Amino acid sequence: MKVYYSLLVFSVFMVIVTTGSRLIILIRDYPINFMTMRNFTIGFFYDLMNMSVISIILCIVLMVFKNESFLLNIFFGFICLLLFLDYNYYLQFGTHLPYKSIYYISNIENFQSSIISSFFSLNFVLIFLLPIIVINLFMKKISSLNKYLISSKKKFFILIISYFTIGSISGSYSNSALDKNINDPVTIPFINYFIWSEKATKLKEVSMPIEEIKLVENNLSGIKSNIREFDPYPLIRVNESKCSDKNFNQKINCNNNSKINWNIILILMESFRATDIGVYSSLHSITPRFDKLSKEGILFRNFFANGHQTKHADVAIYCSIMPNYGGAVMDHFPTNSFYCLPEFLKEQGYSTSWIHASDSSFDGQALFLLRNGFDKIIDRNDFKKNAEKLGWGFTDQELFNKAIEEIRKEKQPFFTTIVTITNHHPFEVHQDYDLNLGNREVHKFMNTLHYSDEQLGVFIEKAKKEKWYDNTIILITSDTSWHGESIKKANNYEDFIRIRSQIPLLIIGGPINNSTIVERFGSQIDIAPTVTDMLNLSRTTPWMGVSFFEKHLNSFAFTNRPGMYWSVMTAKGSFHLENDKINHFFGNLVGEGQNEYEKFGRALIKTSKWLLQENLYWPTNNVKYN
């Protein structure tokens, strides 16, 4: 039995690189204190356990494989590559690489720019190249010692038993903390998170949450329908238009008793994080265009994304349903029956279109959008071949020019969504928009944010010259915030959530009479009911959101990222659940008030899960009810 010094070198280096990757995260993003060092130590025992398991496997393989140095170098290089990919994923999304990332391999052309950019970064050298070079030097150094370290079967199995003992002891200690720390990248190595996340995405059947459904129903606006076919669908409500309530101080000209055929343009700015926008108290003046536009319309100061990816924003904005706290709706429930804003407006005589500068089929968006009311999808396949590209798709400048061109063709009234893409990793931008803030990822992000802001302003300038502008309301918001580093540091967990989930909402356009600031809390699910009220339309819908026209004392914002956090926020206070285990309360919440916020958040999650499971948002037939 041949066991070489090189196997021991491999074992040591594997622990060094896996522990080192977590150490980089610790130093970069976490305070150094007793708790974080304790968690980091737990992770070290995980690293020992993983090393032991892999080394035992390699011991067995080396029994029959002749060229041990080649095999070990290949395996070590593969581990370093995974660590490199994992760290780059962490920089963008704040977690280790999840199992679901495998599903994106077939769409690799959509994010090849991000991959290429990563290979030219310092991280590639530190996490991938340098460890491989060093271990190869060690391998060559000991090549002259490649006499058998242990030559008998007995001693060979002693080595395996040694690995087994190390793995068992370290695993028993670290696994005792698995459930409490699974979403902590400092504690859990990427290998363990990758394996665990596969189980986490599997849907578990839930029983009907009767009390939770009642709690959600109590927060809905409108009255129950008397149509018997709606009886099995608990969220369906009949709502009269609230536009005449004047709760924006007559900033919107809608004080009449008939429906208004205004055009609606919804602009989803990619990762347009509120904390980096001037009027949301940014530390840098990088969004002068948006800041100026905010003086022309209705600015919502406490508006939040319901999820953390575009596919979650789609279901929240268009269908006014909560993104599932678990498997995404588009992944697991694409054929469920929903009743969404595009379909509702189409029934009112609107033409509906969705314009994007990248691949509309990514994450199953095109299929979902077409099934739920959009007549026309315009994406990268509809742009001119010589149109300029940056990052994941055509530039925002090309997108907005295309939008002007397409909107001119639309039959009025129209509902059009414009989805930007430039402000996405790898954050490529022209030199003219380099703010010279630095070379970190956050600085690149701020450069592209500044670029997107400029293109938004140019689009609005052009739109004001179009014939349709005076009859058009434009909503400017974002699909998500950005989970990467922020220049503004979080002082507490509430700040942490705001940085990662607060987004802008600004309503401008010809029918907007003047500017105002709205302080009440809301989120993406509130957009659909707000739009119908602006159009003075009554509705029968299963929407969970509350119109901003509604004189509703319990207005709230809900945001979530499965496994990491979910939050309920109002003007009175907020509740946040961190990693499914740690409660955070802020504001004037004491005693029963804290319990009510937590109960309501859990009710939203359980009710949404059950309704998706049972397909009980809306009847499956195509009968029109509005």
C-alpha cells in the first residue's frame, strides 16, 4: 500500500485554503469579537471534518492510481476553483454558493461577462492561482522523499483511522451548531452549505394554517366577493377605487367618478439601492438625475423589495403576492393560476409590453410574464446587432432608446415595463462615468449606478417631448437592492436590512400636479393596487398589497431572503428574524406589540406557502370578473 508525503501535504493545504477563504470573509465584513471568533472556530472544525472525509476517499483511490501527484494537484485545483467561485458569489449575494446555482449552468452565456471579469480580479490570484503554485512547489520539494511513508497494510489503515478519528471528533463538535449557523458564511464552509441548500430548496407540504390565514385576511382591503366560485380562495376581495380620497393632497389629478385611461410605464432599475441615492441620504452625490426628478413627483421614503432577485420582484409587483419563503414561485409554481396587473389592465383595454436588454427567458421570466398578461416581450433578440453591450446585456442607453421606439408603436392606453441591466455585476461602465472612488466592488457598483441614473434622466427628458407623455404616469423603482458592500455602514440590524432591501419608488408624469414625500411604509406588492387606484378602477383581485391611496392604519413593508432573514416594518417599529433564530425589535414595540409583528410575519409566510401549494390564489378558468 502506497501512501505518500504528498497526501499529507494535500490535507494540510486543503484546511489552509478552506479556512483562509472564511478568514477573508471574516476580516472583510465582520467585527472581530468573541462571538465571531467562536463561530470561525466552529468553521475550522468543519474544515477538519471535510478534509478528513476527502482524504479517506483519496487514500482509497491512491491504492490503485499510480500518479498520485497528478491526481492530488487536479483535486486541489478543483477545490480552489470552487472556493474562488464561491467567494465571488458571496460578494454579490452575501451567502455561499447554493445548490440551485447548478440550474444556471445551461444559461451560462447570460452571465459570462461576470465570470470573465472575475478571472481578472485579485481574488483569482489569491484564492486560485497562489495556492496552486505554492502546493506545487511543496510537492516538488518532497518528490525526493517520495519513498513510502508507510509500507504495510497495517500502518496504511492506521492512517485512515487517524483521518476518521479527526473527522469524527471535529464533526461531532461542529455539527452540534449546524442548525443554528447554516446561513453564516464565517461558520459554515461552502461545501456544507452547498449540500444543505439542496435540501432547503425542496418543498415541504404544509397543512392549512387557519389562524394565520385569518390574520392575513384581517389586513386586506376591500370586502369579500359574493360570487360562490370564489369561496375556496381566501384572499379575493372587491375594492372600489380610492383615488378620490385625495390622500396625496391632490398631487394626482384623479378626482372624478369614471376610469382614467392613463398610460402606465413601470421602470425597474437594476439593483437601484436606496442607500446610494441622494434623496435617500446617500453619502455620495451619484444620482443627480433621480434626485432632481424626485422634486417633480411623489417620492416614497420607506419602500422595500419583497425579495432579493428579479424573479421575486416580478411576482410581487405584477401579481401582488409575497415571494415564497423557500423555493421561488417561478421555479416551483410556474403553472399556478394568478391574476396579475398586466392581465387586469389588458381586460380594461390596455396593450401590455415588457422591454429588457438581456435574456427574457432567464429564470423563466418570459414564460411567467406571457402567462400572466403581457402581450409582447422585447428582449436582446430584438435589438440591432451593432447595439452597444456592457456586462449582462445591452447598455441602459440602448434600452431606453429602444423603449422610446417601441412605445411610439403602442396602441394607447398602454402598460409598459422597462427593465434595465447595466447596474449588474460585473459593473462595466465607460470611463466617463468612473467616479474615481476606488477599485473595490462597491466602487464599481457606484459607477454603474451613476451611469444608470444618467440614462434614466435622459430617457425622461426624451419622454417629455413625446405626444403620449402628458397622458402617462411613470413609476420608477427597482427589482432589488444590492447585497454587496455598502459605503454606509450598518449601526444595527435594522440598518442591515435597510441596506439590503430598501429601494426607491417615485411616481412622475403628465398627470402629476406637484411633488410630495410619502413616509408611510410599503413594498412591491403595493404597486398593483396603487396603479388601479390611480386609474380610478374598481377591482376584484387576490392581491396581498395595500394601495397607497388606502386610508389604512396598518400599512407595512415585508421583505425576506429565505434562511437569512425576514422582516415586518411599519412607522411604529419593526421585527426582524435573523437566520431563522435571532429576534430583533426596533421602535415602539413592547410586549404584545412585538408578538403581533412576529405573528403577522409568520402568518404571511405560512399563508403564502399554503396558497401556492394548493393553487388557491385565483380560479384556474379564464372567466373575467372585472
